[in-house]
Amino acid sequence: MSLFVAAFGFGLVSMSVIAIAAVGFTMQFGITNMINLAYGEVMISSAYVAYYLNKAGISIWIGMVVGALFGAAFSFLLNRIVYAPFQRKGTSYLGMVIVSLAISLMMANLLLPIVGYYSVSYQEGTGGLIRLGAIILTTNQILIIGIAVVVMLLIHGLLKYTRLGKAMRATSANPTLARNCGIPTQRVVDAVWLITGALCGLAGVVAALNSDSFAIANGAAFLITILAAAVLGGAGQPYGAMIGAVLIGLITELSAAAWSPEYKEVVAFGVLVLVMVLRPQGLLAKRGAMAAAG
Amino acid sequence: MNSYYAINLLIYAGVDIIACLALNLQFGVAGIVNFSFIVFQAVGAYTAAVLSMPPDTAPDYSFQIYVGGLQLPFPIPWIGGAIAGGLLAVPVGFVVLRKLRSDYQAIALLVLSVIANTVITNARPFLNGAAGLALVPAPLADLFDPATYGYFYVGLTAVCTALVALVAFRIVNSPYGRTLRAMREHEVAATAIGKNPVALKMTIFIVGGVIAGLSGGILTGYITFWAPSVWLYPETIILFAAVIVGGRGNNLGAVLGALLVPVGFEEVTRFIPSSIGPPGLIPALQWVAIGLLIIGFLWFRPEGVRPEPRRVFEGAPD
């Protein structure tokens, strides 16, 4: 029994990591209509940026901020240089999925000769252990949970209480109507790529910090977990992604305790399949996987 | 150029042409972005392997563990591989093709491809895990002198390629192919005139699965080996690059793409000395080039080298 309580503790950390990543992913999709399959690779690139800073003796918490900035700048440029021109050209949704997959493949293979095949890890003490009954977490893990809670509150504040958030929701609901009402949708989309890119970079560093070591190959595994959380909550729905992250985080960690940690992604995939069969629109979405594109 | 090199090239060309024709039917003609295509090839390869291999208790085979080991005579393993590819398409199609929007279909299939590889790698007792199956018997090897066997295998591959090409051309030019194109162009309109898009997609998904399974059987019979490392998801992207470069929806384009991309790339980069740069640089750059090829073609020439012919009713106004 205490094994499962401990797994619940790890689940809290997992869901925090997944939530940061999945909210960014789902906002990209919801507002810019772009299923960005290069998301996992941007995460891992940011993790490496923080790794090299860390190796040069800089604290990982500063590395985290720089990783987030890198993710923001990279995602913004990726959209400006590749995705936006293709979208303006009228490339179909499917075409865009293929483009982003090609980008993901290129990124992974451009990184490979630079960072090498081997797994690396941050030079950072894990901090002391903190015990809450059977739940044992490191100080770093507690901090990760704290970061996730703060980020989620900030996203909530952004979407509900700022003009930019209102403009984002309007652009997500109907871009043409939003533009006709005088919302500068182009600038809104730029802001979305910067914000979600920062979330992506932050999530990459946090995920790498939480795991013992990381390598290029982790990008695909990140992506699968994020897709599962985002689709479970209803793609394009930030709050759905938060709920999806909570469920996927708990389910994967509990299954790892009950069964085998090698199958974490497989369990996430099982959840994804169940959702796609039973409720393709996701838990929260009004328009989801079933609605016609556009 | 020695004959071994030529034989190798011809067999790989045949397998790639078969795979590209199947992917062209699904992606080019019907518009299904099957990112797990390589899984269907893998299922065919594994099935053909375990049907033709002796049980894993046999003396020479006891270093690996796998299910099956039926030692069936030649055409049966290949037929079994093709059937397995088709059978796998049924549940996958049932989950993916019924309700989901097309871009969700694509990501679901991509995830399936990654996960299937993870499962087979980790579940060793099933198909020998990451090490894969070795010593797969070559079909009818005992009837031939090893020196001439390569020529026989080229002939066998050529016959299969011709059969698949015949099927692909017949499908594209049939009323069924026309309906598929109508669905691809405007699914709602096709539904409105009484076509059932789910049934149309399911059938072409199964046909593609059968052909992919056959290509896997041919490949594993030749290389006598099959492991998770040869069917990672990027392998599917190479085939997509081939179909996009050749011309989506055009069978001749798919054949041309197969010769240009998987075959051509492999042959051209063979002449680059591998000592340049850090280890793994050349294969990594090869993948980068595949990505650039896809993006470049989608930007500059999305219809490919040989565009799909525009089929216009003769009486139509312009």
C-alpha cells in the first residue's frame, strides 16, 4: 500500500511537469490551429541549453529561466519562418502535421551530432528529502510542483483577466470574426508562440531535472505523454489539458508502481486510445477531434 | 560493380516500390496520413519470420525466444505476412478512422508507431525484444546454388512488385479509386451522394496493410533478420518523402519517388566517407536532408515530380 502512496507522490510531480508542457501544446493548437509535433524536440533542446549553462557552473534555476527564454525565441522563430508561411500559403491541416513532423525529425538529427548520443544529467544537488507520511519527495520535486502551480495560476490569470487573454480566446473561437472586431490577430498569434514556447522550454528543463538523466530520444516520449494529456482534456482547451495532465500523471505513475516503469508511455497511449474511442472530443471540449477542421 | 551490389539494390528497390505504392494508395489517393505504415510492414515481416523459422527450441535457434516457429513451406509465410498486415489494419482502422478528424488520425497513428516499437522492444518473450529475430530462413534456399540464389530472389521480388503495381493501377483507375479521390477532395460532398467514407477508408487501409505486410515478408526473407531498430517511426517518414517527391496520387510518381528517395539517398551517401565529423554525423545529416526534402517539396512543388493527372469530364465547361 505504501508503495502506491509513494507513487501518488511521484504522480504529483509528473502531473506538474506534464501540465506545464500540455498547456503550452494545447494553446498552440487551440489558438493557431497548429499541431506542433516538434514540441518534444523544442523541449529537449531547451533542456540541453540549460544543461550547457549548468555545466559552465551556472545554477540550474537560472538555466531554467534561460531554457524558457530559448523555448520562447525558438518557437516564435519556428512559427515565423516555417509554419506561418505554410499556413498563409493555404497548406491543409494534414500538410501542416507533415511539415511539423519533418521539422521534429530535422531538429533531433541536427542536435544529435552536437550533443551526442549519451544520456546526460544536471549537476545539481537534489536537495534534502521531505517526508509527508509515505510520500517522500526531494526539495527539487517540491519546487517543481510549486512552479507548476504558479504557472497554472498565471495562465488562468492571463486568459481570464487580461486583454491579451481575452483576445486569445476570441482568436481561438473565430479568427476571422476576431480580426473584424479589430483584434490584431497576427500579434496575438505571435504572443501565443512566445508564451507557449516559454512554457515548452520551461517544461523541458523541469522534465530533465525530474528525471535522473535525459537524451535526445526522450523528445518522442515527452510528446506522447503530452499528446495523451492534451487529447484527454480536449485538444485546444487549456483547462482540459490541466485536468488531462493530472489524470495522465497519476495513471502513469501508479501503473509504474503496479506494473513496470518501462510501460509508462504505453499506459498513456492506452488512455489515449480509450479517449479516442469513447469520447474523441475530450473531457472538456465543445469542438474537438470530431468537428470538421476549420 | 559486382553482381552482389546489383542484386542488393534491385531487391531493396522492389521492396521500396511496393511500400510506396501501398502508401500512395492510402495517402496519395485516399488522403489517409498513415504515420504507422512501417508497423504494418513490421507485422508482415515478423509474421513471415515466425511462420518460416523452426521453433525456438531448435538447436541453432535457442539463443532467441519467440512465439510460433511453424517452419511452413515457402509461399505460406509471405501470404501469412500479407494477411497479418491486413488483419492489423482492422482494429487500428476501427479506432482511428471512424470518428476522428484527419489531423487527429495522423497523430494517433504516429503515436501508435512509437508505442508498438516500445512494446515489442520491451516484451522480449514475444518476438525476442530489442535483439530481434535472426536466422530467418530464406525462401526455397535449398533448391538453389547459393551463387544463383540472389538472381532467383530478384525474380521473386520483381514478380511481387509487378503484381502489386497491377493491383495499384487497377484500383486507381477503377470506379472505387474515383470514389476515393472524391472523398479525399470533399468528404462531405462524397457522403452527400451516398458514399460511406468510413467503409471506403477501411477498405483502402486494409489493402494498404496487406501490401505493406507482403513487403515486410520479402524484406525479412532477404536480410534474414528483423528487429525493432529497423522499423522506428522515421522509416515511415522516408516513404512519405518518397511519395511527396514522386507525386501524391500518381502510381508512376510513387515508383519514381521510391527510386529517388529511399534507394537513391542510400546509394549517394554510400560514397561519402564516414570518417568526416563526429560519429553518426552522416546518418544524422541524411535524416536532416529527408526533412528538408519534404519541406522543400511541400513549399515549391507540392504536387511532386509527376503530378496526379487531372481527370476532367470531357463535356464539362472549361
